[in-house]
Amino acid sequence: MAGRGDPPEGTPEGLPGGEDEYRSVVFDEAFVRAARLQEFSAQERMGEHAQAVRSRPTWEGRGGSRQALLLVLLIVLAFGTAVYLGVRNPYQPPVDQRAEALRTTLVPLAPQGPVPGGEPARLFARSPAAEFRTGAAGINLPLAGRTSHFSESQVVAALVIAKDYLVASSLEPDVLAGVTVRPARLLLDPDQLEQFDRSVESPQDDGRHAVSGWLVRFDPRRVVLADPAVRVQGTLHFAEVNSDLLDVVADHTFTYAVRPAASGTGPTARASLYTVHRALHFRFDREDLRMHRAELLTSTVEAGPQSCDADTTGALRPLLAGERAADPSRRAGTDPYATGRPTVSSLCGTLAPEAQPSL
């Protein structure tokens, strides 16, 4: 059946017309929306000088503008975030604080009788040092934990540096023999090196420049070790001072078997024990921990048997087997094996009888 407007007999076959002929040029909705030109309505075209068409904003233009605006906003947001994080960053550069000068106290402990002598093994076995460990094994690190501002690894680093200094200054054979001071010097804060060097080169009994405050050293012309196995016992404690400083306090007793320096070809003299109780206060800032070094604040040393009138600023001077103190004291005896910070009421003490080997 023919549609309205078509000839009664329909559209002749093969002639132009019909839907198939124009199917390829039909404008769909997407094409219309994308058109750059838009025709005015009939009413709009009635106006004077009215144009037939007008330009339409494209989606691409709008999209480009939006992308540019979004990019600017992202840049501003990133810059603002960086500034905020920079202000709020908890990391602060370490405070550059100069190390304090070391304060030293040395208390010689004079025996009340002759110094016992004998073979080193027998002397150690009959002394309070019988159960002490040998060498660095006697310097034990405590169980470490983090503090408010220092991590556990930083606390362990401070304890290890303190132990290294104790080993270098109290157990190193060449340091004990007065051959070198380098092992201990390498572990000090650079701000203290001038004081340390002056103490070594020009020792003085002024509480600042005695070698014995920094390390244990004997005069090799007079005393040598009779047994290289030094007996050691003590403790290490740590505490945070503030957000930038960490303290370690070392309290150790070192017992040495010593004898007179050999002379000639005669038999070696009997050995005797010499005990040094060292209480050292270390301080560390973050740079010290990073560089493996320490600031030494205070050093208190009790040492005997030793004569009170002996000059110990440059080296310790033990009384040897059979010797007596030139100035025996009648004050109450001081036991260098007792732990805890020494209470110094004078510059000379009496060595308690129980601190000597029982022969």
C-alpha cells in the first residue's frame, strides 16, 4: 500500500526517492550536538541585521578550560601541601652544643700495712675480684630501650661507645704501659681534645688536667703488668637529659696484677694487686652518636694501694708487694670494690683491709 503523498502505484523502482536514498546522510543526535554552527529560530531571524546562524561553544573548548583550571588547582594544592609539611616536619637539625670541660677527682687509697704479694692467680683467687670477669667481658651492656626522644638503636649506640671508651682507656695494653693514648683520644668529642692533649703533655693537679682522669696509665719505668688479664666488674646506666642529649654513667672496678719493672737478669719480683674504681659520666648529642664519640663530663677515681703523697697527675703509682704507705691514715677505710658513686670528702683515703688479698 502506498504511503500518503506517494503515487497511487507507489514509487517507481530504480527512481530517486524513498528512505534508502537518504539513509547515509541522516544527521544523528551526536552529530547535531557537535555542530559548530546553530541556526537561529524564525523569530530570531526576524530582527534587523539578524544573522542566519550563530557559533556554538564546543565541548572540547569547555573541556580544555576545565582541564587547565584543574591543573592550576592541583599545582596550588601541591605547593601548599609541601609548605605545610615543611613547617610541620618533626625533624629538626641537631643543636650544635659545645662540650663541657672534664672535671676530675682522684682519691689515692693508702694501705694500713705492707702490700700483700705473690703469684697473680693466687692473689686474684683470694681477693674480692675472684668472681670478676676478664677484660671487656666484664663490661656488660644493660637491657636497652627507647626513651622519649631517642630510639633503642641510638641508646645502644651510646652504651657501646661508653664501653669502647672504657676498654680503650682501662684495658688497652699500650695505653696502660704509657706507650700511646690514641685509642681513648679517638673516642672523644673534638671540643675536648685540647683539654685532653694538655693533660697528656702538661698534667696538673687542678681538677681539669690530670691524665688519670681520662685513662689508666702506669709509669713503665717503675711498674708493668704481671698478668695481662685484668679483672673487671661494674654497671652502665643511661638516661635522657632532653630531646637532644643522652647520658650514660659507668661505674666499674678494674683490678690489675702489677710488679716492679724488670731490671737486670735477676728473678721476677712478686706480683701485687692494684685496684682502680672509675665512675665516669658520659654525654652524647646526636652528632656524637653518628660519629661514634663521647663527651666526658666527670671522672672520679679511687685507686690503691697507693701513697697519698704520690704524684698521680701523669701516671698512677701503685705501691708494690711488701711496700708500705709513707703516710698511713687513721681514717675509716674506703673499699674500691663497693659500687656507687664515690663520696669524696678529702683527697686521700685509707684502703680497707678487706679490699686486699687474704694470704
